[in-house]
Amino acid sequence: MHALVVLFTIAACGGEETKPVEAAKPPEAPKAVEPAPPPPAPAPAAAAGPYTPDDLAKAAYEKAKAAGADSQENPKQGKPEAIAAGKTEYETKCVSCHGAKGDGMGIAGAALPQKPAQFAWKERWDATSIGVKHWTIMNGIQGTAMAPLGLTDDQAWDALAYLESEFQKQ
Ligand code: HEC
């Protein structure tokens, strides 16, 4: 170990030579203005993640579970009339935050510190049950921009039928 340190010290010292002082360089001629680079390509739509639920959302999901939300199924799932009605709900009440592509990048959503849930991100979608999502729509997530928006039970199921068919198809 000691020998190594000594070796390094010698090696470090060996390179030290006094260099002649360089003459001051003449000022550089101004460069021609380069054309601005093209704007970067737009990010791919509905990029996966990473808007993970914050603590307030997690607390709401726990509350929903305690209320038995996990055992609920969507009675409207896959029904065309429900999906159509849910689309209207979504486009009037939700799209400003959750975005037309379900990526949380609606006009209002993009500006929020805690981004709205991304319905198009499978991992995020699967993280809560459909019953918990329904509870969230009905009750909101206290302390976040996700307020209860006055949907009826049925309308909330319609919205979820739409979300699932639109953003989780495959
Ligand atoms: C003002 C912005 C805003 C509006 C409008 C809004 N949301 Fe949200 N939503 C949020 C935010 C913020 C969260 C919480 C994100 C987090 O922390 O995960 C959220 C979370 C959710 C969740 C929970 C996600 C999950 O996977 O458990 C659902 C479901 C949801 N919103 C549905 C809706 C529906 C349906 C509408 C329209 C009726 C709507 N939201 C309108 C901002 C909004």
C-alpha cells in the first residue's frame, strides 16, 4: 500500500516542467451568426410515467379501500352508450387536466405541480382498482386539484367506461 502511494507521488511530480509563458493571443474575430438550430421534435404522445401518485392521492386511495371500493366492478364497462356518455363527460369536465391523450397534459393539468393521473399509462391505471377510481371521481382527492365534480354515480361509471376503452384498449 505504502509503496503504491510513493509510486504515485513520484509519477505526479515527474511531469512538472516549467512551461514558457505563452504570448497573449490576439482577440478573435467575431464569428458569423449561426442559424438557430431546428426546434426539437415534439415528445412522443402519452409518454409513460413518471407522474406517480403523491401522498394525498395515496391517502385517498386508502380511504376508498377502507370504504370497500376495491370490491366494486364497473356495471357500464364496455357498453357503447356508456362509453359515448362518458366521452362527453370527459371532454367537458376532465380533459382540461387529464388531457385529450390521457397523459395528464391538458391545458390546466400541464401547469399543476402534481400532474393529473395519466390514464394512458398502463402501470398507473393498474395501480388502483376501478372501484377506487370511481370513489376518487365521486369524492375527489383532498388537497389536490382533483375535486369532486358533481358527477352522479352513473356518470362516474360512464366516464370510467370511456377512459378504459379509450386509453387502455389493446
Ligand atoms: C383541475 C384538474 C383536474 C380535473 C378537472 C380532473 N382531475 Fe382527476 N385528477 C387530478 C389530479 C391532480 C389527480 C391526482 C394525481 C395524483 O396525485 O396521482 C387526479 C386523479 C384522478 C383519478 C385517480 C387516478 C387513479 O388511477 O386512481 C381519477 C380516476 C380521476 N382523476 C378522474 C377524473 C375525472 C373522471 C374527471 C372529470 C370528471 C377529472 N378527474 C377531472 C386533476 C384533475
